[in-house]
Amino acid sequence: MSSADKTAKLYYGPSSFRVLRPGSHVLCTVTGEEIPLAELRYWSAERQEAYVSCEVATRRLLGLDPA
């Protein structure tokens, strides 16, 4: 399995992320959906979590969707 098929491990900062382990995607903390790194737009630096959409991120941060 190449790194292109693996889940990446990222460090989420306030305005960018850093790749700790190469991969092609991360998983949404709430839905479990794969998010290609090129499409990753929503995350929480405080919680170190990725989200598939702004709606999912908002619901999670408001406490409406527990992980």
C-alpha cells in the first residue's frame, strides 16, 4: 500500500496544517468520511479534528454532534 492510499496524520494549526505522516486523505471526526488533503478546509486546531463540511464543523463545535 503506497502513502497515496493511506490516511495522513496531520497537526492542525489555526490557519494551516502540517503533515506528520504522509497520506492522501484524513477522516472526518464526526462522519468518518474520507477527505482528500487537497479538499480539506475545516478543522479544529484546539481539538485536532478534521471535518468534511462547514455544517458538520459547526454542529460539532456547538456540541450537537459528539464524536
